[in-house]
Amino acid sequence: MKRSAFLLPVLSCASLIALAAIAASCSAASDEDGDTSGGAGTPGGGGVGGGFTPGNGGTFGGENCGSSTFGNAVPGSMLVVLDRSGSMSGGDGQPDKWAPTKSALNAMMGSADPALQMGLLPFPAGHFDSSGIIACGANPSTPECAAIFADGGCMDVDPAPVVAVGPLSVTQGPISSWLSSNGPSGNTPTLHALKTGYQILRDLDALGERFVLLLTDGEPNVHTPAQVVGPFTIPESNIECKQLADIEAEALAASSGSPPVKTFVIGSPGSEGASDFLSRLAINGLTRRSPTCTADAGDCHYQIGTSNFQQELEAALQQIAGAVSDCVFEIPQGNDEVDPDQVNVAVETSGGTIETYKDPSHTDGWDYTDGSQTKIQLYGPACEAYKAEKGAKVIIVLGCKTVVK
């Protein structure tokens, strides 16, 4: 008699679960007997089930977990570091690159997420007077020539962007206006342009990931040692531009710093001879295009050809904008420290809950965006499922051992 009286509530609770009724009325003991999320996937694939109730516990892979909560979508921040050197106007067998670059940037801004944070830092700034170099070439012993040769335009970068990084809904107009009102001129002081861009992003008050997008059409100016040509000695120049290895080191330091700043790289026509250098920047900047790309092959950055320049550039810019703004979520930090080895992620849609797994290959699943392990990013079908439905939610499940794909 006592046994029958004990079983009745348990059976009633199970029936309520089956009917998707008041799950909270079930005891903790009966919760352990079933998966209240409505289904579970198996490692290596996604499972579809019912919904989560954030804050009231969560279930992952058939295991009850301590809690679940919605992940907060976090827009990324991107500073376009735009090469506006004289070669961008074309000539010497190269096409005009300035006009299609402006068009492609405008097209990307028109289609990107308005919440994407974006700003513009063009280089060179246009303050360096190159006529002094010509005069010093004729009379290098003039006292002011040492400083002119050391600089050579290498420092010709404004300390602030022409358009500060902010929501694209605010910055699109000013960026478009600057592009339409300015043209190419000067040298290519890439080292100080990137150093300035990295510092701007480090100082930015932002929660999301930070990216520099370097768009350039050739090799940077670098330090040139003194040369003897017949009876003439040409003094060393561009000392402050330093060497390619110094630029690569800056990209690596930025991506491994705190906060980290990653570097996307687009090479316009004319930059083909610098493809290994540009790919090393992308590798050091943690944006290599594939796990198997190499600097020697020059396929780790976005190399744009001449035949369909504007279309290829638009596609590259849109892909980069999507990578910056899509499918990045902050793990809410409560009073208790979150154990990064006990985090799992699911995508909730109208069709059910799709469990997705940590995927270091970044093809179908999720991974932490950086070493802080406070934000996650969805990849492949997991990201597409979230983007495909307005109102879809990302669920962060805490307390179960992270399932790795």
C-alpha cells in the first residue's frame, strides 16, 4: 500500500512531461530519469529536441546540467586600414584600384549587419612633403636631410581614424563621404599604419572581437641601406619603415596581446609579388583562410585578381564582414566562476533545439574566440541554423563536461 502510494506521483509526473505540461512540478529525482530538453544529439552531430528554460537547469547529451542561459550576441569591431598610396590610382600596366575599392566598400557596408562596429584609417595621411627627398638626393649633407631620409614618409599616419569605430548604422555615411572626397597619393607606410590601427582598437571600449582589415595593393616601404652608385653615395632611407619581419611581428604581437586584435588582409592587384608577406600577416593575425594554407603558397590572405576586381573584392569584404559580425556570443558571467571545460552550446529554433559541439576545426560546431574563454563562436551549419531564423536563440549550458566533436 505504501509502495503504490509512492509510485503514483512519479507516474503522474512522467505523464506531465510527456504532455509537455508543468515540468517544474516534477521532483528532482524524476528529472534525473529523463531529458527535459526533448532530445539529445550524439557527439559528432546535432540532435533536435524541445526547448530550454534558461535559469531553470539544462540538459545536454542526455545529462542534466546545473544551469542554462541565453548567449548574448556580440557585434565585432573592425577598423579598415586602407592603403591610399599613389599606386592605387593604377598606371604602369595596373588598373585603377581606387574607384572599384570605393564601390566595393560601399556595397559591403550596405549589406552588412548595421550593428557591426566599423571605422576607417587611411594611409598615408598626406602630411609628408616628398619634395625634400629630391632636394636631399642632390645635396645629402644638408643638416635637415638626415631626419628626412630617416622618416621618408614612414611616419605619415594620423593617430586617430578619419572615422572612429562605431556601429555601421552611424559610421556608414561618414566613411562613404570620406571615400568619395579623397584619392590616392604618397607612399606605403604599412608598419606605422598597422601599429596605429592596433592601438586604436586596444583602446576601444568594446565587448566583441577586434579586427584590423588591411587592404593594400603592394609591398610596404621598408628601410633601404646606403647605396654606392658610381661616384655617388645614396644615404640610407626609410629607416622608420623598418623591415617586413618587423611588420609581421606587430601582427603577431597584436593577436596575442590583451585584448587581442586580429588582422584580415586583402591584396589588391599589384600585390601579387608580396603574397608570401601578406599571407604571413594573415597567419600571425589569426585569420588564415584555411588550416592548410601556407605563406609560401601565398593563399592565407584574400588575393584579388584584375579580371573581376570589384566583384571579387565585394565578395571578400562581405565574407570578412560576416566573420566579424556573425555568430559570436558572450557567455554571461554570474557570481560563480564559469568552468570553460563544462560549457556546452545549443541553438534553439522553432523546429527544436539543436545540440552542437566544440569543434576546433571550425567547420560545424563552436569554439572559444580567444584565450579568455568568455565568448564563443558558431561555425558552419550551426551558425547557418542560427542565422536562418529570426528569433533563433543560442543556449549556453553550464555544468556538463564539454563535448568535443
